[in-house]
Amino acid sequence: MNKRIFGATDGIRGKVGEWPLQPAAMCRLGGAVAEYFGASARLLVGRDTRASGVWMLRAFQQGAEQAGAQIIDYGVLPTPALSVLVKHDAQATGGVMMTASHNPASDNGLKVFGADGDKLSDAEELKVEERYFAESADELMTDAAAGDLMLRPHEEAVRPYIAAVGASLGELRLSGKLLYDAAAGAGQYFDKTVLEAFGLQPELLSPEPDGENINRDCGALYPEHLARLAQERGVAGVTMDGDADRVILVDELGRIWDGDRELAVLAQYLQEKGELAGNTVVVTEYTNLGLIKYLGEKGITVEKVVNGDRFVAQKCAERGYVLGGESSGHIIYLPWLNSSDGVFVTLLMLKIAQEKGGRLADLWPDYEAMPSRQWGLAVREKRELAEVAGWQEALTQVEQTLAGRGRVFCRYSGTENKLRILVEGADADLVEHCGKQLAEIVRKEIGDD
């Protein structure tokens, strides 16, 4: 049975105002989630800084409470923080987060967590859908007016999260300045408070959230500005995405650390401590071949899964591994969470630098990334690529050109109407040439520019 509401990779994601991101549907979904968790469910809920999250949460809450659930609203907070709160709250039945992660403010979505703090599996999401479609179609709620964003973090959420981080990382006391770009998102004030609690002096660089500017020219998708400032000032920095689960670091020399660089350091650190289970790291198809070669030279095995941090986490859990991640900045460290947590990874990386007596820049893994570029092409339909006129011929030609000198990987996004094309090759000009060949076919046949 195919899912009709939840997506393939990360909960519900779509355009605000389109089904199911409509008041009546959100209300009905609240009832379905409450019924899935059972009588007297206690659900912890949060949201990022999108204006639509206010009415979405209100609609969801109405439906859930009508079904008998108790809703504990923590307001604006990062997705991983909600996961931690659910995991450490013995009375919590589950959790719900209103967010569209790195997507623009015109999008929103919903992620559902079980009592263990993990996202629901595909099978569990299907059970929620069964209840949704079994419900009456009556429009229980039609008010979609936005309300106060209420950006400041709830103390009831911050304190237990900081305590949990401290218990995991030990007696951690850092110092010094840290540039911080929160993408005008969920971590804007929550993560700043956490960083300060461990002795850092974060300088907030992202604009004040206004409900519409989340991820707009700031955050993990745009680390270049932060990198320039870091180089000018000789200060490290960190940038998150809209719900603060992915993290891109910049060091004191202005170098940008994607998830691959972060994984390289974390893998070696855990290997040195004898804590890298199976001496293996789990990555995705987007991981640069330069990292895979580098880890192999260190005696570390790499296992690949399809794109999506939930699939990285699943593979780690299935095989007993503790570390994995994506180039985009999602890092899975199972002793902490079965999902990525931007501020935790930041603190862990700075802890490693402190233990080794140097700066973040001193940890830089000295491998050369293979020239790589990704194209994210808007499409009007997700047609099977084999059925797109001219695609197979162009792909075959590109693969022959790259044979022994690179690779090409293509997939439709699980959360947006986009086709993503990754090309890696021996040099940047070759990558650009091959990628443009494929992109031209897509734009001509199924593009939605």
C-alpha cells in the first residue's frame, strides 16, 4: 500500500494551502494521530518559525483534543530538541513537529515521533493514514488566520534538553566566540541559549524571523557569507537549516565543512576511542567519493543507503553502527539520537577540537573532494526517467564520458517537485558539461521553471 499523505523520506511536506496542508485536513489529521497513539495520548508538539505553523498547530490540536489527546505545546523549537524531549519524558506518548526543514516559507509539513523519540516508520505512518481516511470528511475547522510567532524558547523545553546534552557529552565547558546563522528558523533563540549554556558566545547573524523569511538567503544552504566573516575575523561559525537538524560548519580560515568533512572527523575520533562500532560509517549516494577513499585509507568501511537521514539511521540501528550522515549536514550519532541534531553535533565537534588542544581549523580532514555539482530542477511531474524523451540516450553518453573518471546519480526529491542530478568527475569542467547535458533534457521535457 502506497502512502497518500506522508512522503517517502521525511513525514508530510507540501505547499501551504494545498491538501493536506489545509485547516480541515490538519484538524482531521490531529484526530488520526491521536487515535493511533491511543486513549489519553500525551503529545508534545512544536513548530519552526513559518507563519503557517501557527494555524496548522492550532488545527491539529483541535482535532487531537477532540479525539481525547492531551497536547503540550512547546512553541518554536528545533526538530531534534522535540525528539529529545519526547525521548526523556516518561509520560509522553509521542510528538509532532510542524516544519518543512530547509524548504521556503511557502511550504510546510509535519513529522510524527513515537514515544522513543524516533520518527514513525513507513508502516506506522500507514496506520495513521488508515485512521485519517476512516474519519468523517466534515470540515471541523476553517479558520486559517496566522497568530503570534512566539519565538522565545520555553524554559520547560530548554532546561531538560541542556541537561540531556550535558549527560551525553560529560563535563563540557567551552569558551570563545562563535558566529551563528540559524536560517531565521527554529534554532534562532533555542540553540543560541544552548550554546551559551556551555560557555560559548554565539553572535547571531541570521535576520529576525518574520514568518516568511525562514531559509531565505541564509542558513545551511547559504554558508558562503558566514565563511567570509569567519575568515575576516578568525572565528569559527555554524549554520543550520530551518528546523536545525542539519549543520554546516565554517572554520577560522573560512573553509566550509559539509557533512562529509564532519563525518571524517567524527569517524576518526570514535575510531581512536574504540567506539566506532563495526569500524563502519553509513553514508548516502550523495557522499563525495573523496571521503569514501579517505576513510578507506584509514581502515574505515563505508556502507551506502538511499538519500534521507531516516534511512541512514535505520541502517545504523539494523547493523549496530553508531555513525552515519549526509553531505547536506545531517549527522546520525546513535548514542545521542536516531536523527540529526545540529547544535549537538556543533558541541561535539568543538569538544573534539578542545580535547586535541586546537581550533576547529586544526581538525580539517586533508582529503581532496572530487569535483562535484548538484542540479535541483523544478519539474511539473515526476515521470519515470526512462519515459522522458532523449533522457536515456543522454544518460548513456554521460556515463560513457565519466567511465572510470566519475559518476552520475539522479533521483526525484521526496519532499519537493524536483529532480536532483549529482555529477562527480575528474575536473570541474567535465562535471559542468555532463550535468548541463542532462539538465537541458529535463527542462525541455518536464521542466517547470
